[in-house]
Amino acid sequence: AATLAQAVCTMAPLLSMQRLAQRPWHWHARQAAQAQWQRWRHPPDAKTRRWRLALLTAAALLLAMPWPHKLGGQARIEGLQQRVLSAPTDGFIKATHALPGDHVKQGAVLLDLAEQELKLERERWLSQASQFDNAYAAAMTRGDRAEASISLSKLEEAQAQLSLVDQQLQRAQLKAPFDGVVIQGDLSQSIGAPVKQGDALMTVASEQGHRLIIDIDEGDIGIVKTGQQGTMALSALPWQTLSFTVRRITPQATARDGRNVYEVEAAFDEALPPGTRPGLMGPAKVQVGHSPLAWSWVRPLIDKARLWLWAWGA
């Protein structure tokens, strides 16, 4: 009996430890949290209690103190004036003379479209215009006014078509509308590729001025107003912040990266650093007022909870 009692006394702690080890992880986490809370509530001395009380008071004041409330979003720099060059007619890419990043002057040829078909069409309409002109002259010589009227109508139609083809030939060369930089349209590997009328081929942005486009989430757009100020940091120049003022808010949302955002247009308050060009991106923050720090953290959660409750209740 004594041996059995000794064995039980020896195995009882081991069995207890094994039982504790088999409990789920959340039970251990709850026990550790309760132990930490008890140690926090009952510190060993009065000095520690005073320090903890002072720390809690400072944290409460920090969370209740009004701080600048800022809303963030991804932003990009665009030219104050941008122009998309599109294909004037169906055709093929013949040659390209500029790549994204190239600085171009007004009137410089950026892209050539194949013009063989247009030249053949021009010759056809030119031949028909000559035939109708001869027919009109012959009808006038004979005094056949009906035939002369028909020939004149066909001549005018041929001349109109010839004028249209001439315009298309002139637009077969895409030229820079102003001094700027090419920001889109690398067609160097697409020589001979077909294009449809209206296809966007290149985008040129002016370097005379810039604007800022900020993507603000639809949940925050309600408190963004024109005239508010903010700052941004370019990914290419993270050591320098740029200040701006909100000028305009687009009235329609855009789906981007799985969420709805509104594009907010802003103007820079100061000269941009050298090397700034359209297409650069970075985070931007708009100051929408002042609010307690705790409220700034809790407000998005409360708004989502209200929306969920409303949808669930409906």
C-alpha cells in the first residue's frame, strides 16, 4: 500500500502537466492574460501603482486630445494638360519616333501610320473626279442640263471624298500638340501591327504645369472638401514632402484594386523639385479637421458596423 501511494504521488504531477499540455491554445492564452491582468491590478509596491496610474492617465489624455485628422490615399502626378493621340483611321503602324519619357517639341512627328492604302484611295478618287469633270464639261457642251447636273453632283462627291482622304493622309503622321513629355505609348515593338480608328496610341503631357490626383476611399469622401490642404511624398523623392490644396472632387466613383475610390484633384502650393514629371506616384494625406486620436481609429469601425446593421435590419 505504501508503494502504491508513493507511485500515485509521483505520477499525479506528471498527469496534471500532461492534462495542461493537452488543453487548446486559446485556454493557455486566456490563462496567461488573466495572470498578467492580476499582476497589473495588484503591483508589488505603491511606487509601481503610482507609475501605472500616471501612465494610464497620460494615455487617456493622449487619446482624448484633438489631433489633426488626415485621410490617406494613393496619389499620382499628371500634366496640367494631357493629350491622347489616337488612330485617325484603320491602318498599320509604319514607324515610331518617340518613346515614353522622351521630351518632344510642338509639331514633332511621334508616329507614322502606313499610308499605301490611303494613297491608292486618293488616286482612285482623283481619277473619278477627273472623269466626272470631263463628263460635266461634255454635258455642258451638248447642252444636256440633266446630265450636267448629275455629273456635277458626282464631281462634288468625289472632291469631298478626295478632301477627306487628303486630311487622313495629313493625320497619318501623329504630331506632338505642344511641348511636353511622352508618358504612354511604347510602340517600338509593334511596327506593322494593325490599329483601329480611335485606338489610343500615345499620350503626351505638358511640362508647363502639374496637378495631383488622389484616390480617396468612398467611405471617407464625405468629409473631404475643396480648399482643404495636405501633403504627399513621392516614391522617387521620399525625403521631400509636397504641400497641396484640394481643388475638385469627381462626382463619380471608380473601381480600382477591388474597391471604389473617388478621384480628388489638387493643386500644388509650391514649385516642384527638379526631376518631377507626370506619372510619379506616392502616398498623400488630406487634413480634414481635428478629432481625438481614439475617435480617428474607432470611427471607420463604427461606420462599417452601422452600415452592416442597417443592411442586416433591412
